[in-house]
Amino acid sequence: MKVLVIGSGAREHALCHSLSLDPDVTALHCAPGNAGIAEVAELHAVDALDGRAVAELATGLRADLVVVGPEAPLVAGVADAVRAVGIPVFGPSREAAQLEGSKAFAKDVMAAAGVPTARSYVCTTAEEAAEALDAFGAPYVVKDDGLAAGKGVVVTSDLDAAERHAAGCDRVVVEEFLDGPEVSLFAITDGETVVPLQPAQDFKRALDGDEGPNTGGMGAYSPLPWAEPKLVDEVLEKVLRPTVDELRRRGTPFSGLLYAGLAITSRGVRVIEFNARFGDPETQVVLARLRTPLAGVLLAAANGTLADLPPLRWREDAAVTVVVASHNYPGTPRTGDPITGLDEVAAQDGPHAYVLHAGTKRDGDAVVSAGGRVLSVTATGKDLTEARERAYRAVGRIRLDGSQHRTDIAAKAAQEAGV
Ligand code: AMP
Ligand code: GLY
């Protein structure tokens, strides 16, 4: 099978890493990719947001499957453009991707499907936002309606800051604050059959102890030793299936990856957000644990034949990923800094620890930073403690001037599991 992956982050590197290990994959291509992906796939300098160019590339390569990684191309209709030339695509249509592209649309689908989520108001004026903020009280949750790369949400007890964020967006969703730990649960679906993956936890804040601003995600781990064993089944029945059914009922079936961002509150599970693609960095740890070869699963979702697939197989291992970010991320990051130590990780820590690239590119013989999140250092182990040790040992070998990473990824979960 010839596979083309669209995107250039650590999630796409994780997808390419898994696909490169799949014996069914005979050729692997990526557009536009990054310096790490170039080691396992052939790169093509095609704009991920240009549906026609992606469809032409897929046709020229005689691709059997196209996997669209990030949300922006999905919301721009890139999956539709590829489907229109008759090539199977893993990723939802432009209309179904509105589940991520518009928070107001997602709220409407959840209300129709009876999916538990935070109570909310959609506001288009400062007056409406002020009323909604007053109705819910602190802590305030204000979300930009559109795509914002994980940075459109402000959670604060400062009313002025909440109002300022609302004023900076055209349309905002103001909602009730949800207390309790967060879980990311992904499901692969062909629009009808829904296959949940293993849950993971993401660390959204920039600094240790969940301090600092929201980011795209600073690390992740899986499994969640503290979660109830029935969690996956419960989310499947209450959240994932009803959502997939509702989108099919509307005539816009969702096929691809449905990402449920959940809060486990004292009153039960609530959806914080949906995404229409694999999460980053959770994918790095979920795929590290998946034993079933990936390509056949993604192709079955694209072809509508997931019901015929045997159950997924998982490793007992735990997985941890630590994101190494540029100086000043999540503000305007500094780029162009050389990265060294990558060979040492490969020589001394592999195969249990490995580096997935996010914002990197080649500059002559050097690999340099090219984005906010630069690397996602991933490791597996017999438990979270071992996976953490391996991940942080590898992080310690990497040198990138001014870089930052959290030191507490999976620390609490590992400690609690050890008691
Ligand atoms: P989102 O982009 O919707 O995932 O929001 C980013 C982050 O903001 C989430 O991962 C949560 O940590 C936080 N957040 C979003 N909505 C809420 C809420 N209703 N209550 C508490 N925290 C929230
Ligand atoms: N890890 C959060 C996201 O992918 O949106």
C-alpha cells in the first residue's frame, strides 16, 4: 500500500513512524513534512491547505491512501478534494470537520445528540458576553468560536481578562467551568462503526504544575492508571456513538478520527471539546502502544469497512512524551536555532526512546528549529515510571538554545500508580 500523509508536526511524524513499521506499507510519502519525517518518508513541497495540489500529488504518486493530519486542511476541504479524484482518505469532509472548526456547531451537535457537555452561550457582542460571564460566575471560560491552534481558550478568574478575550473574537462561546481531570479519548470511525483507542492525558499549560498559558500541548502519557476501567465504554456509549450517529443523520457523516476532550467531573463525564483529527501530543503515546499495524485500520475507516476489522491489539507498555518547545513559545517563538544530541538519543536510548520532530527543518548538515513545538521525545517502558525516566534521559541529551520543556509530565500519575 502506498500512503501519503499530509502535515508537518510530531503527530504526522508519529503516524509516519507507525506506518513505516507496517509491513503492508510499500511506499511512504509526506507533504510537507519536516526534518525527522524525511528519515522515514519521501517529502513533497506541497501546501497542505491546497486541496487541488494535494489531490494532484496523490494521483501522481498513485497513492492508495491519503491521511490528513492537522485540522486546518480538513476544515479547508482537503479530504473532499482527494476523495473527488477517487482516492481513499482518512479524514473527515469539510462539513463534518466543523465539529472542530466551530465550537458553536459542536455545541449544537452535542445538544441534538444528548451528549453531556458544559452549559454554554454563543455570544457575538460584548454585552452578550458580559451577561453570560455574569450568569456563570468565576472561573470564567471564554472560547474563540473558530480554529486557534489550541490558543483560543481563556480560563481565568479575572473578569477583565475574560472580557478582553471575548472582545478580541468575532464570536465566542462562554461556558460553565468544568472541574476534574482531563482525558483525551480518540476513536476511529467510518461514519458508522466506532472503534475507540486507548485514553491518554495531555498537559495543556506551558509550565510545571499546570501554570502559565494554554499551549497546543506540552506532553502526554498513556495508559491512565487512575481512570476507571469502564471509562472507554462509557464514553463510547454516551459521547462517541451518539455524535457519529447525529452527524450521519444530518447527512454529513464523520469518517476519520473523532477526538473527545473530556473532563471527569464529580457529576460525570463532560465533553470539553471535539477535534476532527489525531491529537498532538497524545497520538505519540497512543500509537506507541498500538500493536495492530496502522495502515489497514486507517484504510478500513476510509473505505467504510471498519465493522469487518478484528479488535485492535495493544501493548501492556506505558508511553510518555515530553515536548521540547522553542524560546518564547506559546508567544512568538524564536526559530532557526541548531538542535544537537539527536544522534546520541538514537544510539543510546533507542528503541525504547525516540525523537519525533515537530517544528524542525534541515539547514545544510544541521537540523534547526522551525516552529513553537520543536520535538516530542517519546518513550515506552513497563510502567509510567520507566517510560518517564527514559523520556527525560533522552530530553537531557538534546541541546537547543533557549528551549523549554515541562519536567512533570506523567509525574503525578506515575507516583500514584506506584503506591
Ligand atoms: P479546548 O481548546 O476547548 O480544548 O480548551 C483548551 C483547554 O482549556 C482545555 O484542555 C481545558 O484545560 C480548558 N478548558 C476548556 N473548556 C473548559 C471548561 N469548560 N472548564 C474548564 N476548563 C476548560
Ligand atoms: N493535544 C491537544 C490537541 O491536539 O488539540
